[in-house]
Amino acid sequence: MRAFTNVKDLGDLNAALKEAAEVKKNRFGYQQLGINKTLLMVFFNASLRTRLSTQKAAMNLGMNTMVLDVNQGAWRLETERGVIMDGDKSEHILEAIPVMGSYCDIIGVRSFAKFESKADDYSENILQQFIQYSGRPVFSMEGATTHPLQAFADLITIEEYKTKTRPKVVMTWAPHPKSLPQAVPNSFADFMNEANVDFVITHPEGYELDPQFVRGATIEYNQEKAFQHADFIYAKNWSAFADGHYGEILSKDRSWTVDTAKMALTDNARFMHCLPVRRNMIVTDDVIESPQSIVIPEAANREISCEVVLKRMLESL
Ligand code: CP
């Protein structure tokens, strides 16, 4: 595997899930792959889970790890070609990327949407430059438009907790005080559309996601109707994708918050969220603390999804 940015990079999804189960049973069993190999993690944005789970996955595989926080202690990077660099940016990413590549074997990159332009964000300019110019396998630790390590961990978690062959999985928009990217819901849809699940997306009108990720998913604007017979509720906020409203908050309607009354409409569904979560905006205390909440094992599976990706990249070196 030379790049990991979306579900297709995993190939056969059932084989990837089987491999994840094997890795989880024997997470230190592949250490010979990573001996004398170095992972560089490049963060343009903050992280808790991704930073720790990726480092842990690399250590499980016997790798050395280095972390660069681009906005803390590194030169400020220019990311566009053709810019006259007479401002506060001291280094161009086109030199910085191959230099970084010369010190490591695999690179993970986190670079969120900037919301300055939909075209720029959806071009994944920074991640794609790492893929093109580093000379190393590159994986997304959340780009501007996708978060595949999260969605793979989400699918692993659904596999572990499902009680029927084809569960109903509902991704629901929920309110948030800040404008959030579409990366997590895009990737969740990308993975669910390839998995053996009945996938429904519910959100207020105006929050339609990019059709390339939604594909054949059912859209239901009535949240309570969507929750009926659900086996998994996946809550997430995202900002608007539509032209003219890209990145905008169109609603903070707290009637969309996931609460006990709504969970009672489901078939005793499990509650999921990628974290970090704003309590009593996205989900009430009662729901996230309930026995049906699986947000902690979901986060723990980030180590496993990443270990599968790193293992495959190490095998391809
Ligand atoms: N879910 C997730 O990616 O968490 P962090 O932003 O803390 O890494």
C-alpha cells in the first residue's frame, strides 16, 4: 500500500476486516516488519486520538516514530506555487516535503479544511503534495475532506458489536457551536457504502454532503423516522457543503441533539461518535454514559485500523 486516503485503498474490505481482527488478537506479532523503520507524523492541526493511536500502532510494529507539529517550532510553510515569499513563511512545502521524506520510511499527515475555498479543500492540496513529492508511502491522519483511519476503526467497531448480518446504521447530523469540516462524515459514508449495512443519513435540509461520498445511501430529513429500527447511531456535526454556503453553520437546532427519547426509538442501538464530542450539543450526558455507548472501544480501535495500514505499508517497502 503506497497511499491511504479512502476506502478503495484497502482493496477487499472483508479481507481488511479479517486482517484487523488478526492484528487485534496479535498486535505485537509483526514487530519484525518495523525494525529500523521510521514513521514521521506531520500535524498541521491538533489531535489527541490520532496522535496517540498512530504512535502506538507504529510502536506495536517495532517502528521508531517522529512527530512534527508544523505550527509549533517549525518554519512556517508556504503551500502554494508561484507565491512571492516576502511574508512570514520561511520555507516552501516543495522543499520541506522531500527533506521530511529523506528522514523516514512512512509519513502520516493531518491537514484540515481551511474553508477559504471549497475547490482548494476538495483538491487535498497538502496531502496530495506529500503523496507526490515525499517518495514515501503516505496516509491521511485526517485531510481536508476525508478521515479514513477513523472510518476504518468505526467499521471494525460495528463488526465487533453487530448482532445481525446486515445492521441498520444511521449517521445523524447534530448541532455544534463551531464550523466543522465534512471529513469524518464523508469517510464514514465512504466506508458504510462499501460495507454490508443498511446505511441511512439524516440531517436538516441544506446539510447535503458531497454526492461522491453519499452515493446510494438513503437520505431521511426526519431524524426520528431515521432512528426507527436503527442498530447503530453515529452522531456527527458538519458544516454545509453546498456552493454558496460551503463551510457555513446553517443551524444550531438543539432538537437534533441525540437524547434518551430518540435512542428509545431505535432497536436498542449502540451510540457512536469519533470524539472529541461536545456533550449536550451533539449528545446528552445520559446517552454517552449509557451502556449502549461504545465511543471508548471505538476510539481504542483507532490503534487497530492504523496498525493494519502501517503493516500493509511496511510490507510494500
Ligand atoms: N477522532 C479523532 O481523529 O480524534 P483527534 O482529533 O483527537 O485525533
